Amino acid sequence: MIFSQALAYADFCLDVQTSRPWCRHLIPSIYAWVQRQYWDVGFLRYWTIRNLPLFLLAIPMLLTLCRSSIWAMSLSKAEGPLFSTMSASLLTRLALPQGLLAVLGFTNYHVQIINRICSGYPLWYWYIACQIVGDCCEPRSKKTPGWGFVVQGMVMYAIVQAALYGSFLPPP
């Protein structure tokens, strides 16, 4: 990333007469400028009426990411034979970046990408599995109905996304 930024700086910023606006920033970043200029990325900039359907597509995933992060943080404070300092630390290290991703996805990113990039975060899979099995290491842990539909939806979404990628079309 540093190399590509340096290359862009050398190409667009060294000649003062043709210098681009992003060259004068405290930390010049062509990536941040292109994101803001052409893709309208920034704090609450994506919140428009025309993007409402994209928010509706992303809400289930955003809620799952937030809920599973809160769940993991509450489990990291649990005591018992299943939890050591290491497992509490692991849950926290998984929960914090995932929660941050959900918050930034809702406020700063193109919200529809949350459905694609969340697949790299293992915590929410663990949360859904615990909800289906009902063994979540929580005091009031019971099998939660309805999560089977979530798994079916995830599988259908993965099939549709794979077909669209295979056809060189953007996923929903």
C-alpha cells in the first residue's frame, strides 16, 4: 500500500502546476481521495434515500455482527471451567474488530459491502452455531428458534453470489 501511495504521489504531486487536490492533505492518500470523490465514502455520506435498499439488505448482517460482538464480550467476562484468561482474550480480540467493522460499515463504508467482507470474521459464525445448538455457555442458554432460516439464507446468498461472480456480474 505504501508503494502504491508513493507511486501515485510521484506521478500526481511532484509537478506543482498539475498537482491534484489530495496532494496538499496532511497525509496525502490517493485511495482516500478516490473513495471520497468518486464513491462518496465518508461519515454518513452514504445515507441517502436511493441507498435505502442497500441498507435493508445489510441490516441483518449488521445486526448479527453487532449482536455476536456483544455476545462475545459478555462471554469474555464469564467465569467457569470453560473460560481461561486466554479464551477471554481471544473472544475480545475477535469481538472488537468485528464490532468496529459493523459500526464503520453502517456509518462510513458503502454499506452493501458488509455482506461480502464479513465472511472473513469467524465470531458471528460461532455465535449462530451456538444459537442453533443452544449451548452458548450463557446462564439462560436455550436453543433459539428461527436460526435455521438464517443459515438457509446464508447458503442461498452464497449460491447467488457465486453465480453472479461466475457470470461477471456484481453481487447484490
